[in-house]
Amino acid sequence: MNLAAIYHRTSDNYCYAINDDELIINIKTGKDVKEVYVVYGDPFTGGILGSKSDWSGNKTPVPYKKELLHHIWWTTTITPEYKRCKYYFIIVFADKEKICFLEDGFFSEEEVHNQQIMKQMFTFPWLNPIDVHRTPSYVNETIWYQIFPDRFRKSKKHIDGVTSWTTGPVRNEEIYGGDLQGVIDSLDYIESLGINGIYLTPIFTAESIHKYDTTDYLEVDPLFGSNEDLKELVHKAHERGIKVMLDGVFNHTSTNFFAWQDILKHGKKSKYFNWYFINDYPFSSKHKTKNKEYYAFAFVDEMPKLNTNNPEVIEYLLKVVAYWITEFQIDGIRLDVANEVSHYFCKALRTAIKNSNKECFILGEIWHDSIRWLGNDGFDSVMNYPLTSAISNFWLKPVMHRQELKMKINQCYTMYMQQTNDVLFNLLDSHDTQRLINRVQFDIDAFYQQIMLLLSMPGSPCIYYGTEVALEGDYDPDCRRCMPWTDIEKGNYEKQIVLFKSLIALRKNNTALKSRNFHFTEEIDNERVIELLKIDDQGYQIKVIINASSRDITVNGKEIFSYKYNHNLLQKGGFIVLEI
């Protein structure tokens, strides 16, 4: 018995309320475990705590499981009759041995039923509705479209003297003139793709073209237009049923931000001196952050790090967010470098945002395990880069078996609460990464196979602008190339766009494809063939089969959608969605 592999706690993603009445209970075990049962009931059915107690609960199997690299993750949902729950587990091993798992350790069944032995069982004291993590209702239905404004589209209002629009590599130093009016002019195109959510990288006044070095949080950068342009964009997007999410850069500012400029003018006497992490003043001429004179984003001297432990900084940023929500009616905020701002600020931010608009989506840019930042006092979701890696690596490593892919994807969906899984921000490329077509080394079949798998996952998928035409781009900053509007309007990408529209429509219209319920199967004898079973809440089932092997395979069934499939033959590089 591998007891060391068994783990559970009554918090985070192991035991939590999914709604006002139900609890989800998860337990992790080793792979030598064949069955798990949970025995649960009200803590007080055997008497008041501390009194002579003869407690016993209802035994029910924990039926659902996902295989991880070294563990099995078991899941069940229960309904505590009186909103309270006391419980323990019965673990059954492959050799039929049994053991009971309580909060204070392992016991035999005889010991559990021996009332003379003191024991501490797992307890969920009370299901308070206000503590339930509730995420915006629209996000699971949303297909996001990320736009880097300067490179998306320039309107007739764009400024003079910008670099000519190009189809080749780009640099951060170049200004191409894309603006908010260009986004407004493209709303018909965006809507035609099936997109119903726009995520804009920073648009407020800043020094660089990427705008992650804010100078003024309250004014749209003149390169992109005006505050009135933003209001018009949001209004016209909403008329089409499209949500708009802005990028909040609250970890750091530019050195031209008013508070930093005041520090440069007044030094330690500045009332803003503690708005940043300054260790040594006055500053030297170079290498200021590597010399620890002050902290910054990474080691970028021009992006000093805001002190989100300071109540004045928190108050200021909350006013900024309130302004965005009330003045522009935005639907979501993506927080840049979200894992570096204080948790105190994150909690205050959630309270402020949800008090203004409980449906406003709070998305954190965190690339790793983010459980600490999620929940009813944190973010609604995070950017699901672990899923990006899991999907990408299967095609980058031809020797990787589907079992490994299954376990890595399962890991992504056992890290958080189900509410979070439903709204995870799933992506394959972004302004921070190599573009997808480059990552797959221009293998267009692998490109579309990954898109299909992305659209099959629980959560909320995001398409980086231009990905619908397989826009090229290497690592940052080359991933921020100009949208090829001339070729699009000439019809040169019509085939790609039609296929993308079909894939997005499939995701939006198929209840099983959007569902949280998924299982990997292995009915086809080929380790490079992915078989994903999706099930909606009514029991409707589909199967997604992706042939990433080096040979064609035979597939039979009721076809819903396919790519490179003909007369029961799924070619290498193809995929198919079947109704079960």
C-alpha cells in the first residue's frame, strides 16, 4: 500500500462548494488504488462535539477519476443535508486490502468504528453561499480574440509618419499606426469569425508601442485614438454581442508616470516615495535595478515596480478600475504580471470590481500553478499556459505517447476548482509567445489539429489575431506582426478563414464540445492518435479523434465535422468529430 501517495485536505481544490447546495470532494492516490469510497454525514448526528459520540455516515463510491503522471485523481459531488459535512475515505487497493483515511491519518475499519479511540475526521463546517466562488456566466460561452492594437488595423484617422504597413518581421521600436478606429472598422469581420469577446493589450498612454509601461491610466494613448473612441468601440461591440476586456498593468509603471516623476523631482521628500520599492536614493546612471537601487519588472529600469502593499497605491488603482468599468462599460480586466502584485490588492480589487459589476471577468496573467490567486476572494481565471505547453509538446516531441498527453492535460484540470476550469483562458499563442504556425514548423496539419484540440477543452478559448490565417511570427517581438488585410480582402485567405469559422461555430454550437466533462479513450491501437470523449450535462456524447501519427487510420461513425477524412479513412494530419 502506497500510503504516502494519498492526499486530501478540506480546502482549495480538494473540497469546495460548487453551488449553494453541493460539495465537490477530490482525493489523490497512488495508482495501486482500485476503488475509493467516501463516508459522509452531518457532524452532529452522533451528538455534540466533545460528548460521547456514535457517529456513522452514508457510504458512497467516488466514481470519477483522472490519471496523472504518478497519481490518480478521484472526484465526486455530494449534497450535505444540513449544509455541514463530516467525512472520511475508505481506500481499496488492487490486492483487496482496505484502509480508512481520516484527517489525522490512516485507521482500520475496526478502529474507525471503535468509539473509544479518538479520531479527527475531515470536516466542511458550513456551506455559506457568499463563500462560493462564482465566475461570470458568459465566459464559458466566449471565444476571445486577442488584439495587439498597433499591428491589427490602422484607420483613416491614423497619425502621419508611421512605418508603412508590412507583411514581414517587425520590431518593438516600429510604429505601424493601428488604432481603436481600426478595431471598430473590423467589428463586422471579427463578428463574422464567430468571435464574441475581444481582449485588447494595453491601450492607455505609455512610452512604448506595446504600452506595458503606463504613463497615464486614464487616457487612451493618442497613437490609438481617444477615450471617446474606446467608448464607441465598446458600445458597437456590445451591439454585436461582443464583450471587451482591457489589459491592466498594475505591477509597474513607466518612469514618466506622475508619481515617479515627483520622486525624481523631490527625492525622499516626495509623497509618492513609498509608492515604489526604492532601496537606495539618489539613483546611479545605469543598472539601477540589478544594483537593487529599486525593483522593477524583471530588470527593466524603465518599468519601476509599484508597491501594491501601500494603501495609497491600492486606493489609486481601484479608482482606475472603477473608472474603466463605469465610464467605458468594459466586461473584463486582464492583470499583467498578476503573480507579483500583493494578495491584499488582489482581494481588494475583486471586491471593488464585483461591487461595480459582478459579471466583470478578472483574468490573471500567471504561467504556473495559480491556486493561491483564485477563488471567491481572487481572480476568476488565469491564462492556461500549462495547457499550451501540454498541447504543443505532443507535436514537438514525435516520440510522446497519447498517455503522456492525457496525464498532462488531466493535470491542468485537476489543479483548480471546477468553476475555474469552466472559465480557464485557453490559448496556443499570444503577444508573449512564438506564433503557433512557427512553433509547429509550418506544418499546417499540426496547426489545425492543435486548434481543434484547443476548442475541445473546457474553459474559454482565445485566438490571437491573425491565427485564423496562420499569420507567421517568431518570438517576441516578431509575434506582433501586422495583420495582412490586403491579402485577406483580396480573398487570398478565404479557405483558411472559412475553415476557422467552421471550427469556431462547431465549438459555440455543440454543447458537448464546450462541456467540462471529458475522458481520454484508447480504442484505436496507435499511440499517436488522440481520442477525446466529451459529454454534456444531459448525457449527449461526441468523440474527437486526432490522427497525429505517421499513417492513415480507419474510423467509423456519425461524422459531425472532419479535416482530411474521406470514406472512413482519417489521413495522417487529420481529425474528426463523431456523434456517439
